[in-house]
Amino acid sequence: MGKERRFSEAVVRALGHYVYRLIDPRNGATFYVGRGKGNRVFSHAAGQEKPINSEDTEALKLKTIWAIRSAGFAVQHVIHRHGMDEDTAKEVEAALIDAYPGLTNIQGGYGGSRGAMHAEEVISVYEAPVAEFRHNVILINVNKSSEDQDLLDAVRYAWKISPIKARKFDYVLAVRRGLIIGVFRALEWLPATKANFPDFNRDGYGPREGRYGFRGCEAPEDVKQRYLRKRVPEEHRKRGAANPIRYVPVA
């Protein structure tokens, strides 16, 4: 497929931070949205980055890239917007991730709580009362995963979390775009293996080395009423953070 392209130093300086799409030439579909500087778009399109393990967030994207290249094609790409500072590039990347469903991006975009929403959802998010925590709770952001599966399944499997620490907390709260949409009790935290979670042994899931999930149930009704459809306080909504988990201990 020839020598890989590279930007000159002059082009790199002019581009600054940019946002790009990777496109499958076999069907014209955008399969990944990313941001970067320098020659990042070329290294991604060439599949030069190797996942640390099978569960690395790059793995699904790389699988698509390798399939394209194995078929004798080159990954196509579009520089969507350039000449930005890093924060602006994060916002543009997040907006494009919202605009292209079915991407191989595992993580949602920056500022996911401000992502694509119906007007009624916007109203419910910003007019909801703020939660006052009276229990030790774990907040888990399920923005993307809650859209195509049962909510309990979305929140219980599978996380990079300390089971020793997690067992000290009373409830797990599922959060979508800053709004608490589910309240659960974790009965036991277990390694994310096929033996412990046989229902997740399917495409897109399977065992998750180094990750944990919980077996659990909905919280008692009085606890649900305290937190359900309430807004997470701003101090527990760190903007731009990649980690979907927040621990909120009662002082």
C-alpha cells in the first residue's frame, strides 16, 4: 500500500490540534472519530498503535483497521477541523462522536453530560433537583452503554475498580448525562470472568481481564426515591474526566 504519508513540520505547525474521522473504504462508513496533533491521523489509519491487551479501548478500532488493510485497502480519513486549542478540539470530537452512531470509539466524548439530547431530556436534566447523598455511593457513568441493554447490566459489568474499596459502599448509582437513572445494591463484587458472569459471554463482552462486576438488585424503594431522577452535584461531575466511576463517601 506504499509509503505512509506524513505531514511536514510547516503543516504540523499550521494544523495545531485537529479532529479527524477514519472511514472504511469498503462501505464509506465512518468508524472512528479522534483528535490529535502532528501525524496522529496517519499512525491511526495505518494501525500502528498496538493494544495493551484484548480489552484495550483501541482494540475494536484496530480490528477494523486491520480488516481493511488485510483486504488490500487503505483507511480513508478526513481532517474535520484544525487550528484549535486542545479544549476546543475535545468539544468538536465529542460533537462528532454524537453525530456518527455505531463508531468503534469505546469511550464517549469529552463533556458527555452535554451531549446529544432531546429537548425534553435537556429539561429533565437541568430542572431536576440536586441529589443529597446520605449513603456511601458509587456513581457510574453509563451514558453510552445504557442505550442498548438493560440498565442493571449496563452498570454492573465490567469496570476497572478496586473490589475491596467498592465493597465499603452502600449503593451503586447509574448516571446518564449527570442524571441518576438507576439505584442498585451490589451484593458481591467479582472478577469479570465467564464463570462469574455467563450472561455476558457474547459478542462485544466476554471475560474482561483485570476488571470486576457485581451481582446485585435494585435498592429499597425509599433509597430509590431519595436519588432517582436527581442531578449529581457539580462537585462530583469532574468535567472532561475519562474515568466513568466516582466514589462518594458520606463524611
